[in-house]
Amino acid sequence: MALLQISEPGQSAAPHQHRLAAGIDLGTTNSLIATVQSAVPRALPDENGAMLLPSVVRYLADGDIVVGRAAQVAQADDPHNTIVSVKRFMGRSLSDVKEAAALPYHFTDGPGMISISTVAGARSPVQVSADILSNLRRRAEDSLGGPLSGVVITVPAYFDDAQRQATKDAARLANVTVLRLLNEPTAAAIAYGLDKAAEGTFAIYDLGGGTFDISILSLTRGVFEVLSTGGDSALGGDDFDSAIAAWFCSQHAIAGLEALAPRLQRSLLAAARSAKEALSSHETADMRLDGINGHALTATLTRAQFAELGAPLIARTITAARRALRDARLSTAQITGVVLVGGSTRMPIARDAVRDFFGMEPLADLDPDQVVAIGAALQANILVG
Ligand code: ADP
Ligand code: MG
């Protein structure tokens, strides 16, 4: 075999080739895996070209496990066996999960952690997370053409020891070797190369699907320290969808989302989400809800109207940012850079509010839903040498 070998993505690796490492963003709403190839970090797509894997797992009676988009689609029809947002339960006992009664799951208190009854038997959050990680590991191994030697998995900066240990246990179950757990805001800072500077103080504003996290980091001699964290574990993109759905109802003299049949509620929320995402790049978005007494309801939402609907939600993120700064005993003038993370920071109203509050243009060149995985991949690449 020739010593010099050019390997194409997907082609199998030569035995003496470098060890394969990857970074995984194990998110509440979406997860993804990234790797560094020829010095360039990039997220790896699934066989359909999708980078984001919805963090949804469905258990079937025959033992089959469905992960991602297909599980998400089935969520409405099979809510008890389709687990979403499992990250909220990691390392938690039943008494920790305040919202348990409002969720469609049959919870039991497993040893040390909550457990969810499914048609396939009881599943702990660790097992559910392991099914997500296995899916990503297979995706990476298929596309890189060899076994992964190690991964860096990101966790929220505020995760306690039990939550971090649960994440490591999930990796072990999924046959994934953890090189290190990395704080999500630190990963985002690394993705932007902020660790290359001598020092600085950074704010990481992460607005995802169901959670908002704000972290203040300080960098000294290449090492990040978390000065403070804050946010709202019940504030995210979903709330903007609900606000649009409520607006649509008011346009058609419907008392509210709850006044609709469950199936129509889900259709309306999906239409609201599409409209919200469209408004990040268009001035108006058309909405349509089929099947009300045999006819369709429509409405056109403008950016200005959406800005009004979303303003109270955005204001809550800024209040949390102000509090995190106060906890770190800093003023906005002492912040050297602001990083936008999370799919919801694509909304112009989020960007504008962050710019106004911090008085500077936030870093947003990288894809906001890939930035954490990319930082993790860069770190993993260094750790395997
Ligand atoms: P998490 O970190 O919670 O796993 P993500 O960072 O993947 O979540 O964010 C998911 C959220 O981002 C969803 O609410 C989705 O609607 C929102 N989102 C994705 N793209 C856009 C867009 N173009 N405009 C506005 N919101 C978007
Ligand atoms: Mg995230």
C-alpha cells in the first residue's frame, strides 16, 4: 500500500491514519456531531443531509428504537412512548422535576434517577440519551469510515455533578469514549477562536428551543473560567411559536389554542414555527390552518407584528443577562465580546436586543445551531493530538 494516501470522506481510513475524534452537542431540542477534517471543523450530516438530529426517541413494542425526525413526527400519535427534552431529566429524581404532572409520561422513581415507563419497558434518561448518542456515533463512523476514538460532549455550564455523571454514563452505554465534558458556552467561545486571545470577558447568549442560557466567561492565559450563569429553563423558541399561535387564534375569533382539537393545535404550532423561521429572512410570512369545519384559515404575519408579539419574551432574556452580569460584578462596558448561540438567535429581534443591551455587534458568523458542536470538535481534535 502506498504510504501517501488521499482519503475522501466516506472512504475507509488507512490503518496508520490519525485517530478519529468528534464533538457532540447533546441538546435539549436538537443534537449534532462535528469533526475536524483537514483543519476545518464541520458538522456531519445524516444520510438525508440533515445536520440537526431532533433529540427525540420513540420506543416501540417490538424493541425498535426510532431517533430523530421520524420520532418527532410520531410524537403526536404516541406521546407516552416518544421522549422529548430528556436532557431536563438527566441526573434528576422525580421530586426535582416540577413539571412532571403536566407531561404525558408515566414516571417512576428509579434508583437515583427518574425513570419513564414505555411499551418497551422502563427507560432512564441515561438510556434515552445513550440512544441519541449511539445514533450520532453511527452517523460519524459511517461518514468518516472508521471507529471514533474519542468525543468531547458539551453540557450546560450550570450542570451539577449528578447531571455530568449521567451524561458520562450515557456515553458509556452508547460505546462512546468521552475525552472530556466541555461547558457549552466555552465550546461556543472556542468555535470563535476566542481562546486565541490573551484575555477577555465574554457573554454567551444561547437561546434554543426550550431554554435560555446566558453565561459570562473570563479568559486568562488561554483558560476560560465561568464567572456566572443565568437564564430561564422554561423560555425558548417554543414560546415564540405559542405567541404566534395565540395571535392567529385572535385573528379568527378562536378563544385560544386550547379551544382547538389536539391535532389542530399541533398543526397550528407547526405553522407558527414555520412562520417564525421564515420571518428571520423575509418581511412577511403566510400561515394556513386546514380543517376547521372543512375550510382553511389563513393569516399573514409581518416582521413588525412578530416583533411586538416576541418583545416580552426577548425582554426576559435581557433581564436574565443583566442579572448574570450583576452576579459577575461586571457592567456591559467590561464585556469584550458577545457570542450568539442557539437556533432562536436567528430571529432579528433577538440580535437587535443583544446588540442594544451590550452596545456592540455580537459574533454571529457561524451557524448558531452548530457553534457548540464545532467548538467541541476543535477541542476533541486537540485532545487526540
Ligand atoms: P437546543 O439548544 O434547545 O437543542 P436549538 O439551538 O437547536 O435548540 O434551537 C432550536 C430552536 O431554534 C427552535 O425553536 C427553532 O424554531 C429555532 N430556529 C431554528 N431556525 C430558526 C430561524 N431561522 N428563525 C428563528 N428561529 C429558528
Ligand atoms: Mg443548545
